[in-house]
Amino acid sequence: MKREIIDTREAPDAIGTYSQAVKVGQTVYLSGQIPLDPATMTLVAGDMEAQIVRVFENLRAVARAAGGDLQDVVKLNVYLTDLAHFPLVNEIMARYFQAPYPARAAVQVAALPKGAAVEMDAVMHLA
């Protein structure tokens, strides 16, 4: 199957050797997003809520560039440097997703790129 590389200026540029997303058939693999402001490529200012919102906004921008939206996400992976923020992730996620919700994993990690406190990646299926 042919691979299509997804790239949008509405989300942060890749900060390493990866693409924002790769589309294979009707499946789109969205790379991890941290709370970088796409315009400045710096971490957003503010509290944990601001960081989580920015991550969802970045994921949504990539999903839309691939021809879908967050409602097309079938699997979401959440990486937190402190699982105490997990309830806040749930609260904010409810603003971006409606039932039926995607499958999801949430794990605590020791560190994330650029000192971020949250990162998320996803798999999306387009109908």
C-alpha cells in the first residue's frame, strides 16, 4: 500500500526524524504531540490544563490535515510525567471526543521531550 506523509503548519513541526502523521490506506498514524505552540515552537505558557488543551489542538490539526477529525481516532495513547493529572486529561478529553470514545492507554513516564508534562499519539481510521 502507498504511504502518504501528512504535514501541516497548523501543528508543530517535527522536532526529530519523524513525520507528523503517516496515512496508509484508510488508517492514519499520528505521531506524538507535546504542548508546543506551532507558531513559536515553544511550550505553551500556563498550567497543566493549557498544556493538555494544546496537545489536543495539535492532534486535531494533524487529524484534519489527514482528512479526518478527532472523532475518527480509534486509539489514543497518553503519556504523563505525573499520573495525578489523569483526571484532568479525562475532563478535557470530554471536550474533544464524544461517545463512543477511542481505545486508550495512559502511562506515567520519567520524562518527555523539551520538558513537557504530557504527550499524546493516536491512530485514526477514515471511513
